[in-house]
Amino acid sequence: MKPFFKVTDLASVLKLVPGFEPVETESAGLLEATGRILATDIFSEHDLPGFARATMDGFAVRAASTFGASEANPAYLTVAGEVAMGESPSFTVVTGQASRISTGGMLPKGTDAVIMVEHTETLDDTTIEAYRSVAPGQHVIAAGEDFLKDKIILTAGQILRPQETGLLAAFGHRDVTMYRRPIVGIISTGDEIVPINQLPQPGQIRDINSYSLSGQVRNAGGVPIPYGIVADDYPALFEMCQQAIQQTDMVLLSGGSSVGMRDFTIEVLSNLPDTEILVHGISISPGKPTILARSSGKAVWGLPGQVVSAMVVFKAVVLPFLEHVAGLIPGQRCLPTASARLDRSLASAQGRTDFVRVRLYRKDGSLQAEPILGKSGLINTMVKADGLIQIDINTEGLDKDTLVAVIPL
Amino acid sequence: MKPFFKVTDLASVLKLVPGFEPVETESAGLLEATGRILATDIFSEHDLPGFARATMDGFAVRAASTFGASEANPAYLTVAGEVAMGESPSFTVVTGQASRISTGGMLPKGTDAVIMVEHTETLDDTTIEAYRSVAPGQHVIAAGEDFLKDKIILTAGQILRPQETGLLAAFGHRDVTMYRRPIVGIISTGDEIVPINQLPQPGQIRDINSYSLSGQVRNAGGVPIPYGIVADDYPALFEMCQQAIQQTDMVLLSGGSSVGMRDFTIEVLSNLPDTEILVHGISISPGKPTILARSSGKAVWGLPGQVVSAMVVFKAVVLPFLEHVAGLIPGQRCLPTASARLDRSLASAQGRTDFVRVRLYRKDGSLQAEPILGKSGLINTMVKADGLIQIDINTEGLDKDTLVAVIPL
């Protein structure tokens, strides 16, 4: 008797994400931080900047000294000194005085604004004319204007972009506590699969999935470890699964698209210690025969062997799990998709979530999405595609010119 | 007398891209290929697949043997054998016969279609009933259907996504000729800048740009080399520029936002051997005081010191040069931007290209862009921003609800 096979819908599968634990944390140098996921909240330990800075070259003044100044009626100011970059000015500027200052310089005591050098005329070594009036705070970044002391400035679980890395630099974090990169074991299965350095004989095909899945893992911030190819041999697959589960944070088995091979994968997974089959079949296309098990707390996936199916399932199903295991909090990426107009109608079966490959092109300035239909064994369709569009489970199809969200591939 | 300072418009600056040479090539392992840039055209050395494969589990048949078959009037077929995975079947299947086959199996001689196992009934060891007719080619990937022999399948200068990496695996390319990653030297200048492990004294600020620019270089596929901080000291900056130009493929100087410091940078660059100042000021905002020189054939940039300006100039101006130096051919990225509706009107000066930081949010299902206005010395504006929008040089402003392209940050 075959094991009970009841497909799960995509939304229900994604609800299983919190059932897995994020990886541990580690300390990493700030130059390696961009693209990594922060593991602690970061507080501002001081005001940023710590002092009022000029944003223009010119003269630091008490703004009131310039009130009413104009081309016709300039204000005459006495030069009280010059601010040296990187130093705290020792002098004080009073009403009627001005101090030379460069962009980034610290405002001397008594000043609250900067008048641009272009709006002044130097009369002699100690006197300038100011042709404009400036308001208090003009051309100045106030102390604490960027960040005030003792606030949360970055949150555990957020991904560090270059600007967040820069912010950590501003607060002196030379080393940062991050989630370590999750390690993902990749095992290709099937008697027909040969290593890529072998010339395939009739009936054989090279191992594509180890490489395409490794690329996807790497793009997701993980570290792929390919374990190579296992033939349809129970003890060999059992042994390799056990090893991969011990050594990694997640395991991707690919191949075994045939019913027999799927049963074989299920049999191996069912007999692994501390292992539960969570999902056996998902109502998505392509990718229906996907298996998810939890083994020693780790997600073990049985992905379809067809190259397109394996890649689509990775993008649509595995990725949210991997991001969670990597420590990412949800809703981090506000820019996931481009929008495009579908350039033809697409039918879809209800009761199933479809992922359709699309090529994008511009027509009259608008982005158009052309569906690339083709068998899920054809990698050329993925090479031609720029992205995927999702047709939801209760949608019968999409009309031409529908605005669709495109998940980049 | 100050050097002549004539700002260049952005389009004219970008026309200088081809004046720089891409980096050399190197061989890299296929597991490291994703995200790298291919340096040679790749040809298909054989058909892919090399033989006709089943895409379903079932029976390989001569399609004609099933013509007219239905539930009411099944075709009776004799089982002539079973295709072993990864092997070339030794037998031939004639009309009226069928051969068991699994997904991915090689079609035996004489067959041109597969009938799904669900559409058959096994009567005994050697006889099945087929309830459907199949057309020639049904449930089969033909030899060469994915790629035909002797075609260009990938082009020099294209970036390798996971699917291109998979395609290289399919054709047995264990090592691939890529452009090496461009090395980008980063030098921070200014007497007010201190290393990030120092507590800034009044008047001082930590070196943010070395870290934010390193992150941007890394995200662009380059290798950042921070050279640290140089004070406003002619021999020191001259020496460090010379060293960086010798050791890297591109140099980013940041800091020196003051007029005096800009003049100083220009003076150093002008006196370097084999160096020509190409651009001294660009009509963009932020980022107007940007300098571009060509020194020993390499691009040397004088970026503004303000953190926002430096990052925006990197994204809008430096990146196209860096991608060219990295070997990327133009037009590679079809999914550069998301589209959003501007949630308020924005004014812009004509004669200048504006880059405005925006935060994205969803409202009634549509993506809205909220401009984040703020001084270019405030890194918090970059941390809040999801992207940049560009207001072109001849545009006076953008109305509320205008659909804008958002460059992700």
C-alpha cells in the first residue's frame, strides 16, 4: 500500500515556516556586513552628529546678525576666527561677528547658522559683507539631527544594506553580531544523473540541479554544500541524508520525479530518526510532487527532478523557509517585484497555484510580460525568463493586459 | 586662479563609459559562477537532451497504437519491456506494444509518445489497457528540444543567474572563463574623519563612507579595498592615490565636500602621472561636486563627502562605469525597478537631474512612493529609503500620483 498522498495548498505549507528555528549568531567584521542579517537590536550610544555641523562652505554666524541683510543693504560682520576641520573651535562668536567654516566643520559657540560664501564679500582680513539673511539652523545639521541618543536604530532580523552598514560605522560597530549564513546540503538523486565532467551516454543526463540550486542558495545568502549524486539505492540515500542533516541547516534532495522515486524518497525520510513528513505534495504547478520533512528540527525537502520545477519550488516555497532559518524577519523586502502588463490571456486551473515564467520587454514605454510556456524539463525556458508570475489558487486565469507582479528570477 | 569648473550633464558623463577597459578574465569553478559575468560565448556541443525522454510515468508507445482508444473502447497493448533509468533500452517497441517507462527515462526505438500510467490498467504481466489516445510527441521531450547542437547558448558579458549556471552544468562546463571581479580602492579624506574604532571628539565624525561604499561595491559584484583615511595633506593623498591606482581597477575618493578640499583633490589628481580630469562637477542633485579622472586608464572618482551624496552618486553615476569595467554588456538587467505612485508633488529645478529618496508602502493594493526629503548629510534618510526616483534634467517636477520607476537602494 502506498503512503497516503494528500496535497497541501501553498498557504498552508507557508504556515509551517515558524516551526523551524533560525541558525545561531556569530560576530562578523563590518566590512563583511552588507547582505548579512543582523542578530541584535542596535541602539544609538550618542547623538549623531555629536555637534552642530556646517553643510555649506561660508561663515558661521548668529543668524540674528544677518536679519534684514540684502544686496542693497549688506550686513557688515567682523571675522572672529576660522574653524579648523576636525577640531572644536576654542573661540566664541558674538552678534556682529562671523567665523570662516567649511562643509562639515563644527559651529563655534554663539553661532546657529551658516551663510554661504557665495552670499558674502570679503572686504579685508577681518571684515565681510553678507548679502542675505539666514534663519537659525540654516545650512546646519544640528547635534542629534541624524539620530538621537538611546534610540533603537536597527532591529534584529533586518538585512543590512550598504546604508545600514554605514550607520553601524557611524556608531563605531567594528564587529557586529549576525546570524551565520545557513548551510544548505544539496543531494541529486537518480540513476540517470551523471556528474558534469562525464559525457552523458544515451539515457543519461548531467547533474544540473546541484548547480542551479547552489546558485539559488547562494543568492539567498546561504552556503550551498553539494553532496553529489546518489543512485536509486536505499542504503546509500539513507546514509547520505543522515550525513547531510547532521552537517547542514537544511537539505534539498532533488530528482526522483517518477512516482517510484518519490515513494523511495518518502521511504528513506520516513525511516530517518526523529523525522516527520509534514508535506507530501503541494497544489502548485510546476512542483506538485514536493515533499517537506522535519528531521532533527531541520527542513528536508524532496524537490522534483525537473530543472524548472526544482527552481520554481525553491523560489516559491523553499525560500521563505530558508530566509526564516537565516534569521530574516518577515516583510523585510519592500521591493520584491516589478509590475508588468500580461501580453496575452492565461488560463489556469482552480484549486492550484500556478507559477508562470515570463519574459519582460518594453512596448510604448510600458513593461510587458510574455508568458513562456514550455515543459518543466526544459532549462531554456528559465534562461529566457526574467521572472515568475503567480496565479492564485482561486483564480481561473488572467486576462490580457492584467497588471501582474513579477518575481525576479 | 581656480581651475575652470564647468558642470557636465549626467547623459554626457555616461557617454564616457566606453572609454574604460573591462578587467581581464580568469577561470572559475562552476559552483562559484552565479552572479559572475561570463567572458566567452558558450556553444551547445551536443543536443540537449541527447535523446527523447519521458516527462511522465507510464508507457512508451508508438502513438498510432492508441489512436481511437477511450474508456469505452480501450486499446490492448503488449508490454515489450521496461526502460531502466539511465540506460539505453536495447529492445524495440512495435505497433501494439508498450514499454514501462518512468519520468526522465529514454524512449525505446519505435516509440514516439508516452501514455500516462493513470490512463492505463494492467491486465496481466504482459498486457495493459490504454484508455486515452496520445499524439506523437505527447509527454516526451524530444532530442534537442531544449537546445540544438552548435548554437550560441550564452553570450560573453552576460551575468550568470542560477539557471545559466545550471545550463553550463548541462553542457559539462566545470570551469568557466569569467571576468574577474573588479577591485575598487576606497579612500576617505578629511581632517574631521576618524576611524570607526575611535570615539569622535567634538568636531570629528567616524568614517562612514568607507563602509557604505564598500557595501555598494560588493553588491555590484566588485571587491572593495578600503585604504583608510587620509588627512588634508597633499603628499599623503598623492602617495595613497598612486598606490591605489596601481593596485586596483577603480578608485573612489570620498570626502572633501568643501570647496577647498575639492580643489585639493583636483590638484592631486591633476599632478598624477598619465591622468586626465574628465568631469569636474555633474548637474545632478545630490552629488554636484563629483570629479571623474582617468589615470593610467582607470576611473578615479572624487565623490562628495556627505554620506547620502556619495551613495547616490555611486548608484547613479559610478555603477554604470563599474559594471562596464566588470565586463557586463548593457541592457542585461530587465528588472531594474519597481513602479510606484508618487504620494505628493515634487518640484525640481530644470537643468539638473534630481535623485529623490523614497519610502515605499502599499495603499489599497497599489505601491506608493513617499519622498524622503532631508539633508544629504543625514544617513537616516538612506536607512528609511527603499529606493531612488530620478527626475530628468528637463522636467520641472512631478505631480502627485505620477507613476515613477524606483531604483532599489
